Amino acid sequence: MTEPTTQAGAPAPRSSKEQASDAGRNRLSDRKKARLDELAQSTAAPGGVSLFRDAFRRLRRNPAAIVGAIIIALFVLVAIFAPLIAPHDPVQRFDALTDQLTPNNIAGPMDGFPLGSDELGRDLLSRLVYGSRQTLFVGVLATLIGLTIGVVLGAIAGAVGGWLDNILMRITDVMLALPALLLAITLVALASKSSQWTVIMAVAIVNVPIFARLLRGSMLAQRESDHVLAARALGVKQRSIVLRHMLPNAMTAVIVQATLTLSVAIIEAASLSFLGLGDPDRDRAEWGAMLGDAGVRYFEVRPELAYYPALAIIVVALGFTLFGEAMREAIDPKNRR
Amino acid sequence: MLRVIVRRLLQLVVTLIALSALIFVWLRNLPGGPVDALLGERATPETRALLTKALGYDQPILVQYGKFMQRILTGDFGNSIRTGDPVTEVISRAFPATVELALTAMLIAVGLGVPLGYLAARWRGRLLDHLTVVGTLLGVSIPIFFLGYLLKDVFTQNIHWFPPSGRVSIGLDNTNITGFFVLDSLLTREFDATADALWHLILPAFTLATIPLAVIVRMTRASVLDVLNEDYVRTAEAKGLRQRTVRGRHILRNALLPVVTTIGLQTGALLSGAVLTEKVYNWGGLGTLITDSITGSRDYPILQALILLSALVFVVVNLVVDLSYAFIDPRVRVR
């Protein structure tokens, strides 16, 4: 509180001592410059780099965020190094395992197969390890596609406004009026037969209205903000106001939502598999399909077929949720100090 | 108030019309349509054409849609392609089962969720708080159909507390009036049937309640924490009001506002969850109907009606929730 008073008082002595020494004048202008820089920095803060730095600092101190980040990192590492980690080919059927397959028995752990066999005599551990790849693929792709379409629609609605905004938002209303899984089921049912892509697209489209609404909301808030007004006053083109000034600032909420969506997407893909609308390719190892298809079908025979992929899904979903929630908390201006 | 209601009702009608048009066009123009579904891939072009004509699919799409809407408005959704029964009949047979399940699940979620969330907030940082936070995180991370199988395994195979599936025991002679088995048996005073129906209801309802429960607990906790710091709570305490009055009238009443909205939004989660839960427990409600009309042959008339119905339920429930705001929160009434 003391600094502004000296600052406000500063011009007065300067005008009275018009003939002050050069050194003194320099010092004064230096101070002014420093003060201006400071001011510029403080106004840049809500939305500039320092917000992210600030949020990141808070994120680093939050144990939930660290646990979430570690889980996500491990998940990604396993997916990348799957061929090195997995003891066997995930598709190959082993005689040692198929020999023991009967309607009432699926082989448990044995030498060389630490988690035993799956329903077709393949190594369960290797399928779980490779499953991280497909699960990551489905989750990330579904989220990215949903995010991209949602962001485009939301940005158009938020930037253009008017009747276009109205139409786009009514469409999202209609989509949001349907329960998520039901919408996904309807979308899958539209394809003549289900495949990995129908699953990805269905899960993606379910999330489109959420992203679109979210982005539109924060774009509208941006439109009223001072820095956009300043940009407009400076004569910045509408296109670049939207793309350079509004969109980057409005994206934070969307990115947080995307992290949370990743866990939902993985679970939704599993649910579709459970309903018989999942990826029909039985060679492909994906946790959701492993759990929703064979896992529950052979639950009485060998529940581990469900337990392991379920555990993997729960842990990974937990990781994304923890990290996403922590991010939301860190970015929330209420928590800024 | 009346204006708000009218506007919301109009919005509802517009939403439903848009949805019906969307679904109509979607379901009709895509591969694997009803004709293929009925005849299989090896049907001759002649039979195909005959059936297309019989089902009215040879007419212009706008004419078809007009007829479709005309029939819908008179309550006729056509016949199921698979069984030939009228859609309205098929759906009204399954509807009470799902409503019974979903209502029970919601009762569990609200009945457990609000007190748990409130206590967690009041004892912030203590053991119960930590447990609820971990529990809610797990609740939204677990695929509920897996939880269903897990519960079923533990409570029906290992310890025989509950029946594994279905709505009533086989061979039980219960009178069916409304289709709500618990209600029916109470009305007819067949109390053994009430007990039996409740017995079958508990596990599926708990399974279905997981996600709404987790969300409601979190919402209540966060909301109570917000309110606890409000000036009016401090004022109420400073005035020397009894603790019960402060908690009931000042904290809970204000904290529950956002929770009520959440409850409305959870209807969607309930309908989604019902599809999965009903399959796990062989429940025979709308969820089972949806699964049945999609796997194998696609039963479009049933799908159309079901999608419209669930959208209607979701929108109406949320409308009711919004309107009920006025009764809980006088501030809304003033506006």
C-alpha cells in the first residue's frame, strides 16, 4: 500500500525541481518503468503465462495430482514398452494352455504364464500389457475426436453468436437430453456392424455437446473481458481476436474436462463391449473388451478374467480423475493467492 | 412463474420434435435397416421389395415422417418388428420394472448420499471424510456392470443373502396390477410377495445407485463446505441459535440447493446405468428391452419409442427439479 502513494507523489517533486540532475531524472524514469512493467505483469496474470505457472505450482503441491500423474505416466510407459514387458505374443494360443481348456476350466497361473490363460488359451498377462495400448488408443482417440468437434462447434457458437449460436446450442440440448450410454448405443446401432471405430466414434460423439457447451460458455465470458475489448480497440482482426485472444484463454476448462473424459471414455467403451456392441475383433486386446466380453461371460469359470482388466481400468480411470480434479482445483481462481 | 413454466414446456416440445426427426432419419437411412434385419442377407430382391412396401418404407421420407408423427401423437408407435406386439404394450410392460429399480436406487443415493456428504464436510479431514472421498472416487471409476457381477458373486454365491436375478422368485403367485411389484403386493396385502420383491430389488438397486451416490456425496460435501464459511452461518451462531437450528435451517437448507440440481441431472446416469444393471441381474425392464432390440436384429419401432421416452423422462424430471427450486429457494421466486 505504501508504494502507490510514493508513486502518486512522484510527479509533483519532479515538476517543482525542473532543473534536477540527469542522474536523478534517470532514477525516476527507471522507477516508473519498473512500475509499469509490474503493472503489465499483474494485468497479464489472469490468463497469461503466470496463471499456468501459478496453477502448476499448486498442482505440484497436491498429493492427489502427483498420484494421478504417476498412474498416468506408468500407464503410458507400459503402453509404449508393451513389447518389452509382455512375456509372450498376446495373440498366440499356447498348447500348454489350450490343452487345459474345458467348458468348466480355464488354466490358472503356471510356469511361464504368471497370470494363467484367457478364454482362448492365450497368455493373460501379455494381453493385459498389450491391452494398455488399445485402451489408451481408444480413450485418447475418442476424447480427441469429441474434443475437436466440440471445440469447433463451441468456438463458432461462442464467437459468432446470434442465430448460429442458437441452432448449435439447441442441437447440443437435444444430444444432452439423451442419457450418455443410450446415445452411444443409438450411435453404434446406426452402423451396420460394430467395429473398433464405431465404438470410438460413439464415445466421441457423446462427449461433443459437453465440450461444445463448455467452450461456448468460456468464450462468451472472454468476449466481455477487457483484453478482448483492448484488442478490438487496437483494430485486431475479428478472426485473430477469436483465434489468438479468446480461444487460448477459453481452452483451460476444456482441457480439464478432457482429462476427466478420458476415464469416462474407457469405462463407456467397456460398457459397450458388455452390451455386445463393442469391438468384435477377438485378437485385439483391449481392457474394456476383455472385461465386458469374456470377463463377465466366464465369471463363474475363472473370475480373474474379469478381475485383472477391471482392476486395470479402475486404476487408470482413477488416475485420470485424480489428475483432472486436481487440475480443475489448481486452475480455479478461487484457490489463487 | 407461469411464464417460466410455459417457456420451458415449449422448449421441451421443440426438443422432442427435433429428437424425433433426428432419430427417424437416422434409423431409417442406415445400413442394417429393418428390412435386412427381418429377412437376413440372403433374401431375394422380390421379397425385400414386398416387405419394404408392406412396412411403408418405399414412400418419400417426409411422408413417412408425417405419418410417423401422426401416429405418435395418437399414441401409436407401431408394432415391434421382432414379436409383432404393439410397441406401447411392450414398453408399458417393461416401464414399471425400470421405474421401480431407478426410484429405489435414487432413494438409496439420496438417503445415504446427503447425510454422508454432510457429515464428511462437518468432520473435514477426519477419517470419515477421507473414506468418503476415496469411496466417491472409486464409485465413479468402477464400471458398474463389473460391480454388479462382483456384488452378485459375493452376496448370492458365497453368502446366500440375496437372490441372484429376476424380480420375483419363480413360482411365487403375486397379483399384478400396476407392474410395480412392491406396490402391488402391498395393495393386495400379499406381504410375502412384498418381502420377496424387495429382496430381489436390493442388490440391483445398490448397483445402480453407485454413481448417483458418489456424485451426490461429493456435491453435498463441497456445497456444505462452501456454506459453512458464509457470514450468515457465523451470524446465526453468534446470535446464540441452537445448533440444530443453525444446521438444519441455515446450513443444510442452503447447501442442498445445488444438490437438488444434481439429483435431476443424475436421472440420465440412472437410465444409462439401468441398461447395464438390468442386463447383469436379468431384470426385464426398459434396459433389457433396449439391449434386446439392438443385439441381433434391430427393432427400430421399439428403439425409436424408447429413445423418445427416455429423453422425455430426463427433460421432464429436470423441469420438475428446476420448478421445485421456487419452493426451496425464495430468491428464485422473486425473479
